[in-house]
Amino acid sequence: MIGKLFATLRKDALLLWRDRAGLLLLFVMPAVLVVIITLVQDNVYRLMGETAARVILVDRDRDELGRLLNERLAGLELVTAIEGETISRSKAMGLVADGDYQACIIVREGTTARLLARVRAGIRASLLKEAGEGGGEPIPELEIYFDPTVMGGFRSSMRNGLSLVLFEFEGDARMKALSEVLPEFIEREIKKAAGDFADYVEVPSLEIDIPTEPLLTVRTASASTAGLTVVPTPTQHNVPAWALFGMFFIVVPMAGSLIRERQEETLMRLRSMPVAYAIILAGKVMAFMLVCFTQFLLIYLLGRFLLPAFGLEPFRVGAEWGGALLVVAAASLAAAGYGILLGTLCRTYEQSSMFGSISVVAGAAIGGVMVPVYAMPEIMQKISVISPLGWGLEAFLDIFVRGGGVAAITGQLVLLFMFALSTVVAAWLVFIRRAP
């Protein structure tokens, strides 16, 4: 039995090797997709604020507010001059409109002075019940202009960041104004209460020195039970995602192989030999599983060594190689089972290639290969649970990003093995029904 199994494996491996163009496509297509999609998504992450964005600061005020913005927005690639020359408002807006920079922040001349005047006027009006200088001026504005193509997430993060800086600046300005006005207010109230003894009351000067150190900080980290610190970069998502896509795309050549064997009557000759049809299928499955493992190894090497050459983060597997190989095996079996079902159901190669490729692309789309599931609409998130590619991707992410082990992916492995078994059983029932 072992000899027959390896004989069928050798037969299918030779058939694959003879179709070198098709075999090369199986390896090249997912590899190219990994590189292209990861590079594209890295730029999208940049525009969404996940990495440092390029922002112009036009500081016409040249006072405290501009200095605070420079200090607090250090996480951005903040540009204040080009080739040693300050950037004008019109030039900054032109560079942003052309897409060279994602945004520009413009601080108008006199913004700090007007803001401080409004603060002092507000404090004097509140404590001394008198209108202070600057109270009637319009509210100063901090302008920000975006590249029209940047996404909402980046716009929101920029607005929130600037709001925090302004909140800090306004709080500090109010405390300083309060320290100036409060002694006058206290002196007036004490002398009012002292009555005839008011001339003998001397109120000392009051200086409020508020510490600027934060009282509460926020610490961010990944909620990984294994303490894994891998950042969910486009590389960590796309390498396993498009490796899975390549694995499932073997359904097209596998189904085509079964259809050709029927059309060329090769299957009839094979069945005339003392070899069970299950052995013939097992050899075919092993041959295509070998292709899937080779695909995964190739894409892993691309993620580990080629993507860093483009300035991207290298792909990291961690210590759970055993769990990763189990996922590859389960996904390969699921893809092979689906290929057998298509090859049994479809009458022509054109039917199998069209339906197989479209169904795999659809499964990849709803399974989170192209867009993470959490970013999909709610109805698509519910539908994504039926995608075998989604099960495989979730298992890979549990290992590569969340730091889980084999126990953490048991559910996904069971689903993939059950999918493989159900498709093979369904194909077997159809085959028996059609057999003469």
C-alpha cells in the first residue's frame, strides 16, 4: 500500500513538474502579492497615523505656542524649513495639495499674545468683575490643512493631538493669569472685610508655581498572554495572509488535473489497476500539499529577508514553528479537499478555473486576507466566520502576533480538518453516484 501511495505521489509530482509555467505561477503569484500589498499597506498605515507622517509647521507667531507644538509633536516628521528657508503659507498649502506632505499646521502671527490676552481678560472678568484688555477680540485660530487624499483616521488623530497641545497651553496660561490676578482679588476682598482697618492690612504677593510633570500616564502594550511584543505591522499580517491565499489557489490546478484525467480517460486506466481510488487521491493530495509547504517556505523567506530591503519590518515567526506547520498542513488539506470537490463537480476545466478562482478570492476577501476583519462592516464580520481562509489566518495571527501556542489554535485546526473531510466525503459521494 505504501508503495502504491508513493507511486501515485510520484506520478502527480511529475505532472506538476512538467507544467513548469503553471507551477511557477503558483509560487510567483502569492510572492508578488506579498511584496506589493505589504508595500501599499505600509503607506496606508503611514497615512492612517500608525507611523510617522510628514507634516509642515508654518510658525508665523514665533512664540510660546509654536515652541510647544514643536516639542509635543515630536512623533511626527515635522518640517519647519526646506533647504534652510522658512516655508510660506502658500508654499506649504501647495506642497500639501500636491501630496508631498500629509498636512500643514499654520500658527498665525500674534496667536500667543491674543490667546494670553483673552485668558487674562476672562480671569479678571470672573474675579474682579471688570472687562480686561483683549476680551473683545475674536477667538484665535490654529489652522490645519490636509492632503485631500488622506484618510479619516489620520485627520482625527491630528485634530486630537493638536487639541491636547492647545488644552495644555491654555491650562498653563490660565494658571499664570490666575497667579497675577488672585493677589489683587484677595487684597480687595480682605480690605472690604476689614473696613476701618483696611489701611493697616498688607497682603503679600502671591506666586503660583504649578508643576508641569504629569500626574497620570498611559501605558500601551499588546494584550498577549505569552508576553509577545510583536507589533502588528503589514508584514506580520500579509505574509501569512497571502501564503494562505497561495495555498488555496491550488484548487484550480488540482481540479483541472482531475478533470483532465477524466477527459483523457487516464482515470479509467488508473482504476483498471489494482489500486484503490482513495490511494490515487491520497497521492494527489500529498503532491499538492508538498507544493503548499514549499509556497509557505518561499513566502516566509521573502518576508524575512526581501521585505526588509524595501524598508519594511522583517517577518517574525517566534518559537512556535510546530504550530505554524500544523496550520500549513490543515490549510493544505482544506485546499486539497476543496480542489477535489471542484474537480468532481465541474464538467470542464473552464468551469473549475472560473468558479475556483472567484470563490478563493471571495473567501480571501471575507476572511480578512485583504482587509482585517475588525475593519469590515458588522455584517461582513459575521459572514467572515464561514471562510476557511479566515480560520487559517486567525490561527496564524494567534501564533505570530498574539503569541499563542498549539492549544490556542485548536478550534481553527478542527474547523480546517473538518472542512477538508466534508469536502472529500461530498466529492466521494458525487463520484460514486456518477460512476458507471
